[in-house]
Amino acid sequence: MATADDALGDDIDLDAAARGTVFATLAGAFRHPTREFHALTADGDLAADLAQCLDRTSLDVSVPTLRTDDDYETLAARYNDLFELGYSEYADRTDGSLEASGPPVPLYESKYRPDQSWNDVNLDLARAYDYYGLEIDADTRDNHDALRYELEFAGYLARREAAVEGTAAAARLDFHDRHLGHAAVGVSDRLADEPGTDIYGDLGTLLEAFVRADRNDLAARLEGDG
């Protein structure tokens, strides 16, 4: 994993750049695991790299162990069970009817926003991405409220704050309050209620703690409160 100040110039805000790296790393962690990701979690490098990044920020966020004893196939199956596969059971065995539900921990903000419609959440996100000239990759297209996209966007805003535009901090605070904060709490709470989460339970804890700390620090700096 790249460190926060790789290839950055002297004028870069390394705190904001490090936060951008943490956001990007979390986005990758909530994608279907690759063998490279498995290697990082098997030998402890993921936690070490994230701790190094967080040490370069003013945030007080502890990094869990983030280590697994799963082999790659088991880790991938665990991810599928938690985040991608639904659960089905016979509602009536006499006629073979099934009751089905989605995955126990959906990785979509709208699943945790009973006060907002799916369309309203995704339209607002599409407008936010478009404002900065960003769009969903056509090859891996997903809903705009996918957690990984929201984390990538928060990371983009942090890097923009670090290198290009200081006002991007205000945009990130607004994004926390309108979107990412809801997704982070929802995913973390669901993971806490699920058995057998292994490394993903720790990732959920870190996700919520980091997003909350970043949001509260921005609010304290920009609005004078937390």
C-alpha cells in the first residue's frame, strides 16, 4: 500500500493526504478480497500501514488487529456471506415456496436510510460526483451509494484539500453529514450484530471510528464544534 506522502511535494498538507490514503485503503478493504489484500491481512501489514498513516494525522483513532487466519478461499467466502449473498429459507415446505432476503450487511447507504428513497440518495450522490467531474467506472458500474464509491470520493476530497483546494474540507464535512456518516454507522452496527465476521468486524469498527473522527475534526475546525 502506498504511503500518504509518496510523490508529494513540499506544499502538500500531509495530514489531509494521509486521511485520503486511509479512505482509499478502506474502500479497497470493502471490495471483494483479492489475493494481495489477503496477504496484507494474513501477515499484519494492513494494520501496520493504516497505523502509520493515522500517525500522520491529528486524529485519535486506534487501528484494530486487522489480521485473519483464513486462507484466501475462506476469506472470500466470508465476504460473500456477509456482503453479497442473500439468505433463503422455505416458507412452506408443502409447496416449496421460499422466503429470501438480501445479505446481512448491505454495502449501500440507501439500505440504512429509511427516511430517504433510493432514488433521492443516489441522485444526490450522482450530482456530487458530477460536480467534481467524476463518474462511475463503466466496467465496474454499481449504484452511486456503494460504500466503496463513497469512501473513494471522501478520499478524493481529502487529497484535493491536501494538494489543490482548501475548501474541499467543507465539501467533505457536508458529504459526511449527508451520506458517508450514515453508511459507516449502518455497516458497522450490522457487522457488530453478526457472528463470524473475523477481520470484517474489525474493519467495520475502524470504518465508523475513522469516519466519525474525521467528521468531528472537520466540524471543529470549520464550524467551531464537534
